[in-house]
Amino acid sequence: MFLYLLSALSAAGILTHLWRDKSPCTRGRVAEVALLYILPCNVGLTGILSFLGHAFRVDEIARGIGWPPGSPFQFEVAVANLAFGVLGLVCIGRRGGFWLATGLGYSVFLLGAAYGHIRDIFLSHNSAVYNAGPVLYLGDIAMPILILTLLFLYGRGESRPPA
């Protein structure tokens, strides 16, 4: 599953970057380096891959979520994922306010999705693989909390040039 692969890729990039970094290892610097990898990998690539699944593997993804196949709503979810995927990839060349806007928007999207999944679990007893479990806890809850925490720490870190 690409959630684990992209998270491992981000972690490897972060650890390697920090290990080789000559800058002082402050909380702000660690948050900056973490966002440098998490935004393109866990927002950008995840968004693009999620778009591909929701747009081109519609019935398979719907079944995995516990949705009825062929829902036209799924294309809207695909395009939202594409938008965040593009923003996450553009984060490679941007910082500051662009990172903040991308991270905040993506976090709101994921936490809203988490609410919908949790509601579906309680109301419909839907424990489908893409509705409950690691996708919910790691992807839709832990990732936005991590991104918001890193954005907070990055914003409180040493001064940087404006984006």
C-alpha cells in the first residue's frame, strides 16, 4: 500500500537530510526538513495516486471504502486529491505561506474525511479496509495532525526569507 511506502520514503529522506545537514538541529529546522519531504511525498504523491485510484479504479476503490460502485461523487473526491497532489508537488520549490496553505487545506480535507469514515463506522458498521484501520488512523488522522504540528513548529522556528 502506497501509504506505507511514501511514509517510509519521507522518513528516509528526513533522517538522511538531518544526518547530513550542517545547520543547527533546532525544532524549527527539524520541522522544516520534515515538511520538505512530507509535503511532496505524503501530500503530493499521495494526492496524485489517490486521484488515479478514485478516477480510474472507481469500482475497486468504492468497494474498498464500502461505498456502492459507480458513485459520481467519487470523481469529485478524485479531483480534490489531484488538487492537493499538485499543491504538494509545487511545495518542492516553495516555502513559507505556500507550505502553510497547502498543509492547512490538506489537513482540513483529511480530518473531514476521517469524520466521514468514523461516522460511517458508527452508523453503518462499515469496517471496509479503506474506511477503517490504518488508512483511517494513519492517513486521515495521524498525517494531518503531524502536518499541523510541523507547520506550527516551522512557523515558530528561525526566520526565513518570505515565500
